[in-house]
Amino acid sequence: MKPLEIQSVIETPSLRLRPPHLNDAGRLAKLLNDFEVARMTTSIPHPYGIEDAERFVCDATPETFVVEHMDHGPIGTVGFSEGEGRRAELGYWIGKPYWGSGYATEAARGAMGWAKSVWNRRHVAARHFVDNPASGEVLCKSGFLYTGQVTPSISKARNQIVPSRWMVWLA
Ligand SMILES: CC(C)(COP(=O)(O)OP(=O)(O)OC[C@H]1O[C@@H](n2cnc3c(N)ncnc32)[C@H](O)[C@@H]1OP(=O)(O)O)[C@@H](O)C(=O)NCCC(=O)NCCS
């Protein structure tokens, strides 16, 4: 992916998406050490400790954001990784106490607006496990469409291969 020289901060009605700091690690580890969250991701192990969160912060690229709620503080993360063929892939999670309030959709929409207008991406991929329809809803509401492709992906936390539905967003 084309590297960015400065990282942006993305403001949405109730969230601020900003670079992760080392002093976020305790909070992120607390929210992420939850099998219900980790099991729906490809790369988050379970259990998840403070060292994992510190590594996440240190390895963060300029396309990685902490999702900070104006009242609750950090509630999750959203970001882009480099997938096959150097295409950008969107990923996110929200801590369980904050599910069901529209925050993932708000964060994903904010991130996609940034990807289009600041990062100049014209297409972004995303995938969700077949047993994670809530994430499919978030992606549909953020402008992604199903490609019809279903491929096996690893869930590190489950230590299992799970089929994933692929989606695409076009600017
Ligand atoms: C998936 C996740 C990000 C959703 O976060 P959230 O803040 O609760 O999401 P939102 O409130 O913005 O939207 C969730 C939508 O899914 C819907 N939904 C929830 N459970 C559902 C289910 N079992 N089947 C279908 N839709 C469901 C909700 O009704 C909501 O849609 P609506 O607003 O139209 O009613 C969160 O549950 C999470 O972090 N899960 C674990 C990690 C993960 O799945 N990351 C994404 C990997 S692809």
C-alpha cells in the first residue's frame, strides 16, 4: 500500500478515529480479551494480553485507528491492511459492552470516507465469517457489496478454518 506521511484523525458524530497510543494498550487488551470478539476476527488470538496490545500499537500503520467514543473513551479499532494483490482490506472490532449502538457502522463509514477523500483509494475489500451476519450488516450499511466469493479464512482465536464472504467497496 502507498505509505502515508501523516496520519489523519477522522471525526464522526459521536466518535473520533485517531492513531493508537501506547497508553491505550490496557484498555484495548481489556476489551479484546473476550472470545466473543476475537472469534469473529482472523488475526486476534485468545487469550489476548497487554503485550499483544502493545505490539498492536507499536506495529500500527498510518491506516490504523483507535475508535474513541466521546463519553466512553476507546471502544474498538478500525483500519486497513494490505490483502492479496496489494488491495486494501477493511477490518474492525467494537468491545462487547458497546455493541448494538451503531458504532461499528459509524466507524466504518468514517473510515471509508477517509479512504476515498484522503487516501485516494478507489476500491477496498472486506470479508466476514459466514457465522457473523452482524458484520455483513455493518459492511452493507457502509456501502460494500457481496462479490459472491466465499473462501476459507483462519480464525486464530478459534484455531479453526471458517468460510468468509468477500465484499467490495468502490469509490
Ligand atoms: C460486528 C461488530 C463490529 C458490530 O458492531 P456494532 O457496533 O454492534 O454494529 P452496529 O450497531 O453498527 O450494526 C450492527 C448491525 O448488525 C445487526 N445484527 C446484529 N446481530 C445480528 C445478527 N445475528 N444477524 C443479522 N444482523 C445482526 C444489527 O441489528 C445492526 O443492524 P441495524 O443497525 O440495521 O439494526 C461487533 O459485534 C464486533 O466487534 N464483533 C466481533 C468482531 C468482529 O466481528 N469484527 C468484524 C470482523 S469481519
